[in-house]
Amino acid sequence: MASATFLSTLSLANKNYLLLTPTHSYAKGYTSNFRVSNLPSIVVRKEGSVRSQGFVAMQEKGGSTLSDDSRTKTPHVLTVAGSDSGAGAGIQADLKACAARRVYCSTVITALTAQNTVGVQGVSNVPEDFVAEQLKSVLSDMQVDVVKTGMLPSVGIVKTLCKTLREFPVHALVVDPVMVSTSGDVLAGPSILSTFREELLPMADIITPNLKEASALLNGMQLETVDDMRSAARLLHNMGPKNVLVKGGDLPASSDAVDILYNGHNLYELRSSRIRTRNTHGTGCSLASSIAAEVAKGYPMLSAVKVAKRFVETALDYSKEIVIGNGPQGPFDHLLRLKGHSQDCHRQQPFDPSDLFLYAVTDSRMNKRWGRSIVDAVKAAIDGGATIIQLREKEAETKDFLESAKACLRICRLHGVPLLINDRVDVAIACDADGVHVGQSDMPARVARTLLGPEKIIGVSCKTPEQAEQAWVDGADYIGCGGVYPTNTKENNITVGLNGLKTVCMASKLPVVAIGGIGVSNARAVMEIRTSNLKGVAVVSALFDRECVQTETRKLHEVLLGSNIGST
Ligand SMILES: Nc1ncnc2c1ncn2[C@@H]1O[C@H](COP(=O)(O)OP(=O)(O)O)[C@@H](O)[C@H]1O
Ligand SMILES: Cc1ncc(COP(=O)(O)O)c(N)n1
Ligand SMILES: [Mg+2]
């Protein structure tokens, strides 16, 4: 249901805009609903006046002649669907899919279902009037780009939706004509079929029936092969939607997951490999929401469908072994986060500054010189009493580094010792390390934080109070200050000395670990500067450029215990 007609593009101040004109006379007064997200738009009113829209205003920040509204436009999908208490399908799947695809999602709930991985135990419809009230609340205020529909359990609710959409037109309408859950339970009875066909489908930019739904809309037509799906797509297109996607998740005896997309001109056969998993509850809802999300971002329909299908496939593959519920059809994990906490791994603890006490930093050259693997070096340091490990493998190939990091992580988790990765945020994410340590010329801590999330540990190397303040502002957990003494692990490294260390500690709101040329002979002197936030020493050569890492670590551990730090 396009709410505006594309006229042409317009260049203003070297920026491209789409010129749109409202297609519905009743749209007057709701022109804020006319928006496309990939290009800013200008609505040309019937009278011929050009009125700027919010998205234009964003592009025109600073000295704008069109508007001085500088808010940015967030792609927005409104889902009109049923709640699934098991959160695998329905509203809950839509919210997760939209979050995973990075668009805002508002919700109008049409029904509550008592549902789990076994099936649907109960359904309670929301009164029609209250569906209307929810729709008005959202559509009158929130600049929705795309409406996506799921479970619409009664004729009255379908009619209410169509009426409200005529009052509040949006850029696109995605209709997932949900009728029967994969468990076989009825979510919308056959009485709604005629209203679907006559009112809702003609307004849709795309409809996404599965095999059973396509068959129901086509009076029970048999759908058993890809050729049947092609015929069904053409017949459904005659009912008025701009695009039809017939989904083949349930196609018998197909080794691929095949969907057919028809836009009235071209017929596309979209294939992906079929993931062998029980966790397919909610694939249909998630696919439709992801299509809506891509359309809200401004992508054309074919690429929206392709990206959405790839997303569902990836999430299914990622989630194929997760176990939630006892029934035949489990939910999957949209955010690709639930996997990876295997039984032998302890869950990561929140950052404890006292972990900085004896901080062992590995060095690939030293390991090579002494003929030991990075894993052996880490094991020995932990056995000697290291309280945190950082892998600093400047020369390693990424693939090798990742494999070693995974092996080190298993050892660290067994001993409850956090493992950080130097510089390489990508490697830290890939192996699910406990965090990263970054330098002043590496990725800024604030960016690392957005990539790693709130629970990971981030440390930053700082030499000055200003850098320490910035690390705090950027959301770091600790700072590493040095080089306290000259060191040959870093070329051209400025030494800050004990005074520099003290100055930074006093200025820092974060816990500090001292680094640079520290070993058994001088660790005590470092700790004796006695500022309460100096929590320990970080050591490279004094542990790893030695014959026996475990012995050296143990010696340093004793010195540090003798200096009685961390208790001040
Ligand atoms: N096992 C699977 N592996 C890969 N893709 C799948 C699998 N099952 C379903 N899909 C895909 O998920 C989407 C939803 O399809 P389907 O399960 O048929 O819909 P519904 O959930 O509405 O019954 C489609 O793109 C389909 O191809
Ligand atoms: C509330 C609600 N909406 C939609 C579905 C369909 O999802 P699926 O086809 O994956 O069972 C469902 N089971 N529950
Ligand atoms: Mg399914």
C-alpha cells in the first residue's frame, strides 16, 4: 500500500531527494507518514506547495533553508500480531527480528496465545476497539515506515486494521497471512478468508503465505511441488498484492528451503540450504518482520526478501543445537548469542579490579624464542598465580591466533581467570574472550564497547591524566599506565616513571595496572606509590622471557603479596 507516488528525483545542494505526491486525498494532514528511508523525501501537495519532511530536515542540518528540525529518522516497523507466551513466534519473534536487523519496532497486539514448544493451549482475542486504539496511538504519533501483520484472529480485527491504515497510510504493508501454527493449531479460522482476499491483500506490498496458508487462500489447492508454488504465487498475485512470496519451509522431501517470489512480471526461485534443526518455530514471523525491516530501511523488495531469507537461514544454522522446551518445535536465537556457553565453561564474572593484581601479557616472539606454545605459556602463568591474562600476539596469523585464543580461553575459564585480547576486537568477539586491551592508536574504547557489549572488560593504555579521563568517558573498565621503566617489548616507548604513574593514578577514576619494565626486583617499589586505585602490575618479559614461566610468576606473586597492595 504505497502512500505516495514517486515523481522524480530532485537535486538540492548536491543532495538527492525523492519527489513524492500523496495518492490518498484523505492523507492531507498526515503527510508526515509519507517517507521513504533510503532517500529523503519531499511531498508535493496538490496545491503545488513543497513541504519539507523530517527526513529532509535531517539532511539539511546547519543553515537549512527547508527546515531546522535536526532529528534523524529511525527506520520503524509496526507489527500487528498475536503474542506467543513461549516467545518463539508472534509479537516476540517480530521484536527480536527487528532488533537483530537494527530497526525500531512498535507493537499492536491482536490476541494473546498460551503457547509453548508443544503447541497452542489457549487463545484470547483482544477486543476490536482496543486493537483500534493501539493502532491509533502508534500511527498518529510515531512515523511508522512499514506495517507488518501476523495473527489477525477475527474479521472485525482485519476490518479495523484496513480502516485505520486508510486513515494513517504508511510507506509499505507486509502481510503474513497467519492462519495455522506449525503445530497445527488454528490461529485464524476460515471465516476471515474472504476479508483477507477482498480487503487486506489488495493493500499489501507483499504477502508471505506458507504452503498451508497459500492453499487455504486458493480454496484448498494442492501444493506439493515447486511448480505448484509457482502457480500459487501467480494466482495469489491476481488478488491484488504487489508481491507474493510463497514459502516452502514445509515442502515435503526438499533438501533446500525454496521460496517463490512473484512481482507480477518476474518469478524468482529463492533457494537456501535446509538447516537440519527442530528449532524452526517462528521462522515465518521472523522472515516477514525482517522483510519489513529492510523495506523500512529503504531497500527494494527483492533485496529485502533475499536479505531476510539469508538472516533466517543464518539464525537457524547458528541455533540448530540450542535446547528450549520439550516439544517438537523449538524457538531459534535471532541475536546469535545463546550458543557458546558449554557445560565446561564457567559463566564470565563481572569485572573485579583486584584481578589486575598479577597481570600476565604474552608475547609471540618470546614464546618462539623459548620454544613454547602460547597455550603452554598461559597455563604456566596461571599455575604460577597470574590473576588475568592478555594475549598480545602482534605477529600471529589471524586464523592461528583465533585457534590459540580459543584454547587459552578454555584454560582460563577452568581457573576463573579472565582472558583479554590485545588490540584485536574482532578476535575477542570471535572467541568470546572476556574483553580487550587497546592502545591510544587502536580502536577507541567507545567503539570497542559498542561492538563488545556492556559485560566485556575493556582496558586502555594511558600515559597522561587527559588520556585517563578520556578512557573513563569512553566506558573503559581499567587503564594500563606506563612504561613505568624502560622496556624492550615496545620500541620508542616514552617512560613515565613512578612520578608519571602516580600522577595518572591520582587523576584516574578507573583502577590502574602499572606496566613497563616491571619484574621481581622493582614490583615492590611500584606498588609502594600507594594510591588506592593502583591494583597491580602487568608483566611481559619478566615472566615470558625466562626459562620457567611458572617459577617466575610464583616469585612475582610472592613479592606482590609482600607489598600488601589492594588492601589500601
Ligand atoms: N529448516 C530450514 N532451513 C532453512 N530455511 C528454512 C527452514 N525452514 C524454514 N525455512 C525458511 O524460513 C522461512 C519461513 O518459512 P516457513 O517455515 O515455510 O513459514 P511458516 O513459519 O510461516 O510456516 C522461509 O524463507 C523458509 O524457506
Ligand atoms: C501468536 C502467533 N503468531 C504466529 C504464529 C505462527 O508461527 P509458526 O508458523 O512458526 O508456528 C504463532 N505460532 N503464534
Ligand atoms: Mg515455519
